[in-house]
Amino acid sequence: MKKVSMLQKTWMVTRDGCPVIFHDIFMFTQENGVITEKRITEMALHEFLSYGPQKDGANVKPMFRKTKDGRIFEWKVVKDDPLCILQDAFVKVKRSVGFNIELKFDDILCMEKKSYVVNEHAEGRPIIFSSFHPDAALLIRNMQIKGGLQGIVEQRTPNAVQRVKDSKLSLISYGQLNCDPLEVIYLQYLMGVEGVIIDMVMEISEAIASISVRNKEDDEEDDGTKSMIMFGEERTKVKISKM
């Protein structure tokens, strides 16, 4: 990955009021050979941090993930790190890297805790609050009034791009279509989308790093196309007419 301008993480709040980094609402673990689930918001901080890899390498409690079809797998990745709190992320990640803080819907006290940590430790770092829950978005908007930015959620509505650009707002996309790196590159790039939220981070970053754009006059063929994007080691050509 050549350069990262913003990280997207999901933040939860433990029972004792500490914002932590964790995507799922429930943590699955194994006790006496039986898989159990625990809600993150019902766990104390010390219990939450006791799961997964530990800094001292000892007393590792196993973690599992549950797929949409109900299957459960042990949590295994190529490179892992101990669980951490939101404040640690602000301290350890370069200040030039922005955070997209995805909010799960919980009560107003949890929102206040997250907002407090951001206010105390952001120190000029670019911050975006996002959520799939309208109530969560309304709560955080009332607590973070400086930005004054309201989001737009539309599925496959290309003409919304120009409305966003005309309003001098940034545009970031999310959705199933973002699973196709080529479509993300040669369509959204030309349309003016400034960022994508996607699981395929490595594939997308490699495609973006190798992108180049050529004008019609630079091409030997004059077939009416107005631009051409080339990407990848094989310099694949994709010709797109700008609208």
C-alpha cells in the first residue's frame, strides 16, 4: 500500500465507558469447549482486552467470527495485533491519517464517550462520522456541530455525483459494486468520487497506485473516446467517454 489518507474503523463502548475498536456487536469465544457470545457493550474493558493476541504473548483467549450463514470460524489473519482502545489509535497512528469513525447504534451515553475522546485527542486530524443507523447519525451530529455536514446515501444514482460536487462536498462511496476493483477505478474515478469504502483494500490500493490517464490526442486511434485509463503491470487500456 503506497499511501493511506483515511482509515475506517468501527468503535464500540465497553460497559465501563471506554470506546474500543471492534467491528462486530458480539464477540464469539470458546469456554470449556463451548462457543459463547458476549455483547461488547456488556463487557468491562479489562475483559475485552483479554481476548486475542496479548502484548506479553501469554494467556491468549481464542476469538471466533460468525458468518452470515451461521458458520463459526476461529479468528485467524496473516498479521494480528492486540485489541486496543480508541485513544490508542489517536496516539499511535500518524496525525496526517484521517479516521472514518463508523458508529453502531447505542445509547446517548456511548455517543458522548466517543465524542469526548475525539474532541480531546483528534488534534486537527481529519474526522468523518458515519453510520448505517439514522438515529446514531442524528445523535452524533448534535454533539459534533462544528462540521455541519450531512451525508447522502443513494444506491447507484450517478447524477447525485454532480449535485455533491456542486455543493463543494467530498464524495465517498460504499456498496456491493465496490467489490469490482476495475469498476471502482475507471468509472468512479472519472465521475469524481474521491474515496471508496471497501473490504478489498490491497487490490484497490494497488490499482490506484498504478493508474494513469491519457487524453484522446495521445492515442494513436481516433475513435471518439475522450479519455483512456491504463492500470496494472500489463497496462490494461480502458476507454471511457466522459459525460
